[in-house]
Amino acid sequence: MACPKKKTSHRKQQQRRAKWVAQLPTLSKCPNCGESKIAHYACTECGYYNGREYAKAMPRKKQKSASQ
């Protein structure tokens, strides 16, 4: 493997790593129940995708509050 002749600058490192930033998924409205869902995925509330039921809806777990 080749060895670099010079140290990579902080700016070049940051430019390279800038592509790794996570992006939030696109949200859309479920036509069946009206809840927000990730685009191109089955709805987590009703289990429908593209007008058909693909999965049984899983009940959401209640999150513990910070005071408990």
C-alpha cells in the first residue's frame, strides 16, 4: 500500500467526512389512517402500505419519563 507524502489537513479531512452526516428520513402521511410514516415503508400505526395491509400494527411502548 502506498504511503502518503504529506499530512492530510483538517479541512480536507472534514470535507471527506461531511458526506457521512446522517439525514432524517422523508415523512409522509398515511392515506389509510392519516398518521405520519416513513416514505416507502408500511405504516407503523395501521400496517398498511400502498392500499394493502402488509403487517399487523404493533402497539407502541410507552416511554418512561425522565422524572421516574
